[in-house]
Amino acid sequence: WGGVGGGRQGTMWRVKAVNFLTLILISAKVKYFPLFLDEKGMTPTQIGVLMGFGSFAQFLATPIWGVLSDVTNRPALMLGIGLFVWTGIFQAFRVESLSAYSIVFYALLTIFEAAMSLIDVISVAAATRSGESYGGQRWLASLGFGAGCLVSGALVEAYGYSAMFFWSLFFGALLTLNAYFLDKELARTSLSTPPDKYESEPSQISSDEEQLRAPTKNCDQNFDSETGVQMLIQAAKAAIGNQKLVNILVNAILFGNLVCLVDVFMILHIQQSFHVTKTFVGFATLAGTLSEIPVFLYSGKILSRYGKGTAMLFSHASFALRLILLALVTFLFDGSEGGYHG
């Protein structure tokens, strides 16, 4: 998983392994946790409230993980610590007596799940230093998520929801070990540091980029909790004062909430109305993630040819089409015998 070829090439294999293992770790939770809550007797409204609290907690926690990555310059270690704790908190849902505190535990779970954002920090830095494209790494995350949903779905079907928790323990341990060794590799190869252009060619840095990087300069010296809070405040002010970033944040929040809403309730609808197996849900997810891989592999060429604005517009239009098709399927075919409404 990590030592192939040694040196920088070996480090790139570890980076790819982190992409793969992180998504395979959370795959069972993302797809089958709503069904687990449904089986426990929670209503769709209660599940929605739970997910909403979790999304809000994750929104607040994500920049904190970014600050921790900046001040330590060890994103792989922060990722490993975050998802190691995530794995432990996830096991709390197995304890029946703790069900009254579901919102608290789910908020804690998503706070540490926010450490996943550091995958992009690691991958972008690795792409900059090694010359390998971001998409050339990111497609493994899609493959891991799809394969994880399929295999974990089959296990949950065969052995019950306890398999979902054992799944997280096993891959949580693998990811933690890989993140630890990747951290050591990054320290040796300097893949985790910013590109040399920041030192040698400062004129190439855009004003937006310089504004956002300013709060983290020299932050590894004399760092304390007060410094961390100041950095968060400065970064927030820089983001609020930058119209481009505000637009990106609004798009990201709306898009993220839509994805969460659709995934959670689509799975509930499919399971309850069509009575399909969890293995079928896994196959459907794998098919969807496999369709992403060509886009990731050619993302660089797509962006350079058509521009970021056009690519974002196409992405939103594609997702809107997905929502329309899901609505049509839900309306036309309710899963009952006979098939069609009316």
C-alpha cells in the first residue's frame, strides 16, 4: 500500500491509499446508517433533524481542521487522528442506552468526520510537488466509496448492522496506520509543504490567494489557542470580504446539503418502497461512482479547455437533471404491486 518504488513515488502510493481508505471507511456509514436509524424506530423527520445538526457541526469544524493542518504542517497526521476518533465515536451508536443522546454523538461524529477535508489538502500538495494530477489521485476515492458500499451492503445484508460497525473498526485501523506512515513520508519528501513558487516567485500569487494565506504565515512559531482563534477570525474576515469566495461557499453549502438530503432520503425511499436488498443499493452506488472516474481522470483537460465557470455550470445542471429524474421515478413508480400511480 505504501512502499512501492520508495522515495517520492512510494509517497504517492500512500497518498492514493489514503484517498481510497478514507472513502471506503465512511462508505458503510453514509449509505446504511439512515437505514439503521430507521430500523431503530426513528421517523424521517427525526433522521432529518439529526442529519441537520450533524451538517451544522461539520460546517463549523471544517475550518478548525484546516487551521490545525496549517499550524502543524502535518495534514496526514491530523487526518489520521480525526478519523481514528471518528471510528471510536461511531461505535457508541451500538449501545442502546445511549440512543437518547443521538444528536450529541452525531454532532461529535461529524465534527471529527470534517477531518476528511484534509484529503484535498494532501492531494493538491502532492499534485503540485509530484506533477501527478489531482484527478489521478481522486478517482481512487470514488472507487473506494463505490466498492465499500457494495461490499459493506452485502455484509450488512448477511450479518446485520453489526457488520457496519466492524467495517468501520477494520478500515479505521488501516487508515490510521497508513496516515501515520504517510505523515513520516511527507516529512521526508516535503510533499506537504506549499509549492516553491511562494518563495521564489511571489509575484505569481494572486491577491486573493495572498489574502487567504496571510493568517497562516509563520503560524508554527509560538502557536497557542489564542493564536488559533485569531487565525480563524482573520481567515473568516478575508473570506467574507472576497466576493468570489462567498459565491463558492454559498454554492458549496447548498450543493452539500442537497447531496446529503438526496442520498439519505433516496436510500430510505428505495428500501421502503421497492424492498430492494442492501446489496442492490451497493451495486447502484458502485455504478454511480464508476461513472465519476473518467471525469476525474480528464478533469485537468476539461478545466483547461472549457474553464472553471463552464465546468461548474455543467456540474450543477447535471445534478439538477439527477434530481428531476429521481422525482419522476418517485412519482411514476411507487414500489407497490402494479407499479404505477393511478
